[in-house]
Amino acid sequence: PLPPQTASGSHPRGLYLLFATEMWERFSYYGMRAVLVLFLTKAMMMDKAFASKFYGGYTSLVYLTPLIGGFISDRYWGNRRSITVGGLLMAVGQFTLFAAANIYGTPASHWLLYAGLGMMIVGNGFFKPNISSMVGSLYSAGDTRKDAAYTIFYMGINLGSFIGNTITSLIGDTGHPGDFRWAFLACGIAMVLGTAVFNWGKGKYLHTPEGVQLGLTPAHSGGVKGIFALLPVLFALVLGILWLDSAMFPTIAPLLGIALVAIGFMIFSDKSLTGADVQGIMVIFIVSFFVVFFWAAFEQAPASLTFFADEQMDRTIFGYELPASIFQNLNAIFVVAGAPLVALVWTALGKRGTEPASPVKMAMGLALLAAGYLVMCFGVHNLVPGVKVSMFFLVALYFLHSAGELCLSPIGMSLVNKLAPVKFASLLMAVWFLANAAANYLAGYMSSLYPDPKSTKPAPVLLGFHITSLYDFFMVFVVSAAVAAGLLFLISGRL
Ligand code: GLN
């Protein structure tokens, strides 16, 4: 017999189990990412441009592997096994980074760095898509609590990000390169905790309202063990791609293109789709394209914006100098505080019949993103060398970016959910992930154009424009986000 399901508030207890698991995992992901570029530049002695591209390659692949992990989970492993294997792989990955940071700067530390990130990329592929899809499975099809459940889950993501980022900034980003290891150790422990919590509670709490256990390995799945043999292959592949892309020639961008064409072909070659289905799917592709411009600018946070906070910004508050990496936390804080507010605004507008349509909300998200960088442009305009910028500008930027995220990210996800024909639901979610992968790759590339005052190399060039100052650099994002916002707004009626 199963225990009663709704004893905790009005949501099934399984939601809180997934909340806790995802919170620890996001602690680990965002906590590590927060200090990554600083570790790469200050301990591993990479230059900023290389570290930026490396960061972009890593985060891009993190969004690409869920395509494979989701597929293996659906066919062979089920959610539970995938989450556990993914969680453990990510934990070992973080401990490998810990080992790398203990001997930073040596040739061996470089290999450990690649190996650790490779394990986290593969692990995330198994973890992330499965944990997100389990949230919805806890409820019956028409349950109205589903939206609220995903909002609560999004809070867990950002709570984890907040705690993780705070801890890794304080113990890792201290000014002593040797201390970065403590950040990675903390992330490894967090990942072990997340996996342990999940395994402690999965049998008790992960079932449908009718009591059917969720996420089990499909009974007829013969190749369960065989898939384990695939892991080293996948790992070697990821390592090769990461290494090739960062060291020699761009591999990830063409890979993303191939994935997009393959998915498009799988979907559009299906003759059973109705005209309305095809239109819905086209909307998903179009919206995903615009989303690339959003995340590419937004994900500067752990890259160029952290370089900026580190070198160009006055971080002293009450006589204490804050670590540069801690400012990324503002995003999690603003999201947790702002999510209920934004929901209230939509409901209030809805009551008056003036709630904007989803593409309009997403265009607003892009416009807020442009506004954030515009504020930053005021801060760095005619900057005198040696003078540091007030932190006000970065705080305002994160405020506007978080507001933009709340207009775009949850809305986009649910739009994909609503428009996708059931048989292509996961594949179209993959298109959304693919947009994230492309955006993160682009984010790394854009951050590599950060004008480093200390660099002796010629100014970076983008489409013929020389980026000679921080003003130029941030203006690129103002223009790209504003143009994307304008275009999306113009076509929103048709969408
Ligand atoms: N912050 C959210 C998460 O970590 C969404 C990120 C994204 O879609 N790029 O899950």
C-alpha cells in the first residue's frame, strides 16, 4: 500500500522531493559555473577570450546531451535510473574538478579539467530532461495545479542557484587561486546530497494520483545493461568535441546545425500531421530562433559580466570587497522575489482582458534585456582608465534581465508544451533545448569579444565593427536584443 499523497499542503509530496533534488543539482551547476571563468583565467592561466569560448562550449554541450539522455530514458532506462546515473556522474565530475584545482596549472590539471566537465555534460544529459518531465507526471492530465507546480519547481531551481552561487563565491572566489577547489568540492557534495535525497524518497513519493509508480525502467527494456557500455563512448565523444572546439576548429556549431536539420526532418516527414499541427510546430521553431538572442546575451552573466565585475567595478560595500562572482546571484534573488509578482500582473491583466499573447510577452522579455544593457552603457560611457564603475549599473542590469527572464522563459516552455502535437512533445522540447545550446555557444563567442584593457592584442572585430571599449561591447547586446524584440513584436500577431 502506498502512503497518502497530499499530506503536504495541496501538492503531492513527490513535488517537494523533485524540488529538493533539483535544488541541490542547480546548486552544483550554477555554483560551479559562477566561478568557472575566474578559475580558468586566474588559476589555469587561460586568456579571457579562450576561457569565454571554453565556457560557451561547455554550457552549449550541457544543453545538447539531454537529446540523447531523454531518448535513452524513454526507451530503456526510465526517469529514475537516468537521474541517479546522471547525478552520480555529475558528482564525480565535480570531484574531478576538485582534483584539477588542487594541482592547478600543471598539464595533468588540464586533462582533469576536461574530464570533469565531460562527465558533467554527459551526466546532465541524463538528469535534466528527466527531472523536469517528472514534475508534470505527478498530476493527472487536466490537473489545474500543474502550472503552479512548475512555478514552485522554478523556485527550487533558483533557490539552489542562490545557495550554490553564494557558497562557491565566498569560499572559492577569494583572490587566492588555490581556493577555487573548495567551490568544486562543495558542488560535488551538493550533487551527492541531491542524488541521495532522490533515492531515499523515490519509492515512497514518485507515483501518479492513482498510485502507479513513476519513472521505472520499462519492463520489456532488454538493453539496460548494454546502455552502460555506451557511457564511455559518449564521454569520449564529448571530450573529443570539447577539445576540438576549444583547441582547433569549431565543431559544436556545425553539430548544432546537424541536430536541427535531423529533428526538423524527423518531424516534417511525418505525413500524419494536420495543417494546424504544422503551423503550431512552425511557431515553436520561430520562437526558438528568437530565444537564441535572449540567452546569448543573458548568459554573459558568468562570463563577460563577471570579468567586468572583477576588474572594472567597485565592489566595496561597508568597507568589505564582495567577490566578483557573487553578483550573478542577483538573478536568482530577483527571480524568486519577482515570480509571484509577474504572475499577479498577468492575472490582473487577464481579468481586464488585456493579457498579452505569449509572443508579445517574449518580445517584452527581449526588450527588457536590451534595456538592461542600455543602463550598463550609461555606466561605462566615456570611462576613464583606472576609474571603477559603480555597482548600481550591474544591479540594475540583473534586475531588468530577471524581469525579462520571467516574461520569456516560463512562457516559452509552456508555449512549446501547448503547441506540440503529443507524439512530438519530447522532440519539440529538444528544439527548445537546442536553442539554448546554440545560445550558450554564441554567449561564449560573444564574451570572447570582451575588450580586455590589459590585452596587447588588436581590438576584437564583429561584423566589421571594432569593439574598442566596454561601451561598444555592451551596445552590441542592446542592438541585437532590441532588433530581435522589435521583429518578434511585429510578427507576434501572425504567430
Ligand atoms: N534557469 C533555468 C534553469 O536552470 C532555465 C535556464 C534556461 O532555460 N536557459 O533550469
